[in-house]
Amino acid sequence: MSTAAAATTAPPGAAPSTTAAVSRRTRIVVALAIGAFSALFCYLFQRLGPRPDFLYWWSAARMVLAGQDPYALMPVYNHALQPPFDAPFFYPLPAVLLVTPLARIPMQLASVLGFGTMSGLLAFLVTRESLWRLAIFANASFFLAAACTQWSPLIVAAALAPGLAVFLWCKPTLGLAALAWNRSWKGIALAAALGVASLFVIPDWPREWLRNTSLIIKHPAPIMTPAGPLALLALLRWRNREARVFLVMACVPQLLFFYDQLPLWLLPRTPRQSLWLSLASALGAAGWAATLHKGEPWVLAAAPWVLALVYLPALVIVLLQPHDGPTPAWLHRLPVFRRLAHPPTPPA
């Protein structure tokens, strides 16, 4: 494949790459390697004992195949019961239907295969621009997603490939950020078709799902936290797609436990920006782990570290990017905007 031909495969609206295009063969090899490594890490972490979140989706899929209603069987928190019956089922039915192909195989194998596949797919998609985008796999958000077998790599993949939009059902809140990155009406139509089809499986699932989600404990949107108003600074780059994705991410409910924040790795335009965001997330995870106290709710304790060392660096990256297209004259009259829109040029 020629450089010119490969360059045409870049995601719509992506910033121009400063590196040579990557051949399809290289991308396939990298995707297989990343997929295998991700599956192995997922498997080894499960061997340590923690149950994967995939257990809930896999169990719900098996219930649907057996003609049962997972929302009725998992309606409340009851920690006296064994997982997956210890908590309400919080995911929409289309996400369950997407898991059903894996429901007939053992849960651990299904979770490892599922996470390895979505990671390999993401690797194939991000490398069509350049190899430095692989930094999306070298950060705390990805490793926590692998440890918990979460959907976030698949959500990012769906942002890069509209044909995968049906998988936005797996996490609709993060799916809004994916749509802000790459809105495809064909992808939205496919996702809507799956939603309609799911009504023939359990007609009442939207009401039951909303009832269960009303029980979710402390999944705040970042903008609702004390540091949240800082996110509004991204409006200074309101014409940039990266700023719009950041604002959507800041406004949707999510667990501030690193893995839900993986879509923020769409924002860097340069290898240096991606590296700094990855390093900041590693420092955040290290700080969170080092300051945990016995008996402390360890998931909730991560929130300040995520805000300070994932969201704040991502905001800085957005503000340092040049403003795409013309801006209103009144904005240029604001000193803070002039300073952010025209940062000092570093020496050559």
C-alpha cells in the first residue's frame, strides 16, 4: 500500500499525521499482538481472584437465551447473594444481545476472548493514522479496563469506525462522546435498528432498565464535581472536535475509576501530547494506589486522581491545540482567549 493510499484511511476530520502511513500488513500484525497481549493480561488478572465485570453481561445473555428477564432477576443490591445476583443489571438490552454469541462458552474464556478481540480491533483502527496512537494502550485507563474487562476499548473503536456504532449500546453515556468524535447517520440507524429489534425480545426492558439505573451509586458527571466548572474552558476551542468530545465526556455520568476515561486518548494530536496524557494517568493510578487506606471504598477513592491527572491534562491538551476555523470577534477581545489561542511559539 502506498503512503498516499494509506493516508486516505485516516479517520474523518483527523489531524494530519506527521509520520509515514502504516501498511495494512503492519497494522494487522500489531493488532494481533495487542489483542493477544490484552487477552493474556485479562486472563492473568482474573487468575488473581477478582471477578470480571463481564460476568454480569455474560450472565444476562444466558438468561435471555433461556427466555428469562435479567432485569427482573437482578433488580436490587443484595450483597448476601453471589455475583451476578448481588447488584441490579445496569446495561441496556441491546448490549446483552451483542454478548449472546459468547454466552454458550465458559465465562472466563468468553471474557478473555471478548476483551482481546476488542483490543485488537482498536489497535487496527488507531494505527491507520500512525503508530504513535498505540499510546492508547499504554496508560492506566486501558490497564484498568483490561483488569475489569470493561467496554471502553470497544467504544473508542466505534468512534473510529461508524460501522461499529451498534456497540455504543454497551455504554450509551460514553457512546455520546464517540458520536461527538465521528457522527455517522448510517451508524446511528444501525444502532437504532438494534434497539427496535430488542423490543421484540423483552418489550418492557426500557422501563425496567431505567428503574435499575436509578439505583446506581455515585456515578457523577465530572462537570458536577467541585472541579467541574474548569471543563467549561474547553468552550474556548468550541470549533475543535477534540474540545466537543471533551465537553461531552465531562457532562455524562461515568465511574471515575480510570477505565471510563479511555476515550480521552482520542484528543491528543501529537505523540508528545499522547505521551504526557499517558504518563499523567500512570501517576494518577500510582498516587491512588499508594494512598489507599484499609477499609476505604477503593473505587470511589480514585475520583480525585482521575480528575487531577486524567481530565485536567486532557483539558490542557485541548486548550493548547490551535482553534480550527474562524472565531467570533468578541472572543478575540478577551485577554484569556488571546493568550490561549496564540500560545508562545517554542524555539526551533
